[in-house]
Amino acid sequence: MVSKLILSISALQSTGDKYFAKGLFPSFRENKTFCYQRPDSNIFASASIAFILKEIKPLLSDVNDVDTILNGILQNYPLYRNKDGLDTYNFWPTKPSRHFPNGYIMQHFIHFKLPDDIDDTALIYLTNNCKLEQVNWLKAKLGKHTDGDNVYSTWFAENMPIEHDVCALCHLIYLVFDAKTSLNSFDLATLQFLNNVIVSFDFLNKTFWFSRHYATIPLIIYHYARLLGKFEIPALAQAKETLLTIIPKLFELERIWLNKVLLQTAYFKISGSFKEKSIMEWNGLNEPWEQNLNIQPFYSFIGAPFAPLRNTFLSNLASNKNLQLGWKSKAHELTLALENVVLRNNLSSANN
């Protein structure tokens, strides 16, 4: 199954066309309420695929196809680099700027043009063999985009509201620990914030406002698990224990197939064991998973155009799913399935 999934992912990588540059993976933004769908040449989907493949690569016996996929993605990173040549990155191409590509309305309004962000920047740093001095430079720049609580914000921009998306922050803190940089006051404040969001259970009832660009409980837990499964972080010890306690309960209640895959993967990463039988014995990849992938609602990333307008009537509409845009990438979803199967196989081998 691993080989089949890798080949399926590889087959989706663009060879170059009017919508997607060679090496990118197709991604589409949509809103089913308004029968809206557009090809979207963002780097997020491809960089997310690169992150997962790089993480599971040591567990694969044959990495030739994976290396080919990764090389195709990495060659596109310069297209998304800061327009002035700084080492930050944008969701959309910057040279020339193409926000809401292939659209008819929003691409003509400056309000919808996004600044560079910590999410895409961290993913690109993590998959592109960045140097320690680059990470230290990034942290210094990030410190200029905080408010009184010293928690890092999502955007590299003076005219954007401060925003704390926990999934994006998990990527950033992952980079901090991966680069082995010294923790500063901003790192520590961000870690405390990440811990509090989980142990307070606020992410369960204020999900959108703590993760405006992922906006589901399974995706939040999955992104915490990527961080907690890789590093021992004392400041997040309470969050880790809380997640281990609640994941089984959420797993039993979850009905969306790919969300169950995410929760199971998260438990694999955090626990590293077969302790929780109800989770570990579920093998959704033996079900008709291709059918589940095609028919069940799932977005790995969402956009809420009204969210930056805090304290306004429009901002209050931001969490309404009917007014949000969802980004779909079949290749990214297949990569999430691949990660699950590789981790399951590795855990099974370790426990035999």
C-alpha cells in the first residue's frame, strides 16, 4: 500500500500548465454554498506534502520517488519568497504577485492580498535545509510582530491585526526546536500560550478563533502531535497529557474518515505505543478509503476573508462556514493517508 500511495501522489504532481508550475501539486479553493471553485497555485499544499514526506522518509525502504517529488516542490520556493528578497514567504506567488489566482473579483482588491506569514515560511525553512543564522534572523524579525503578550503572530505586516493560529505556531515552534536555537522570551510566551489553549480546553469551544486557518479540532490536535511527537518539550507536558486523554474520546465520536485518520496519526505520534486499543486497532486504510477520500467533507486549510476585520459586523461572520473558503488538495490528503500507514507499519514492527 505504501508504494501505491507514493505512486498516486507522484502522478498528481504538475508537469507544468497554465494553472500550476512544474513540481507544484494542484490545489483548489472552493465554497460549495456558492458553487465556487478555482485552481489555486499556493505553496502551502506542496510545502505541507514536502514536510510529511521528509519526516517519514527515514522509515521508507525505497526513497527514489520521494526524492523526485521533493526536488520538484523545492524548485518552486523562490516563486513565493518575499517580494523584496527577504527570507520570508507568502501563500501565493510574489513575482509577480498573484493573490486569489484565477479569480474574478478578490484578486482586484488589495484587502485580500496577504502578507508573508509564519506558516508557509516555517514549512519552507523546515523542508529546505535552512541555516541556523536564517532561523535566528527570522526570530528577530518575528519579535517585531507581537503585542503585549509576546506571543508570535501569524503575519509579517504592520497593518494586519495580531493573530495567534495554534497550528501555524506549532510549525514555528517545531522550527525553533529543530534548529536548536536558544529559547527567548517570545518562544517561552508562545509555548505557554500553546499549552494553555489545550489544558483549558478552549480549543474545543473556540476552535475557529484559536486556529483561523485550520479551524477543526482534529487538525489542531494533529499539528500539536507533529511537534510533541518529535521533541520533548517540558513547557508542553500538560498539553501532551491532556491530548492523550481526550484523543480516544474524540476518536470515538468522529465520523469524518480523514479526521479519524488524523486523530489516529496524532495518537501514534504522541504515544508511540499500542496502548489505546480502540484507536490502534482501527485500520481505516483497509476500508474503501479511496471512496471515503472522495465523498467526505474535509479541508486541510481554510480562509475566512472577513476574519481580519476584528470588532466589526463582518468579523462576526468570519466563523460562519458558509462564508469561508476551503482549500482541497487530493495529493495532500493522500500524503496524510501515507503518513498514517507508514507510522502504523513502523509501530507494528516495533511491537512484534
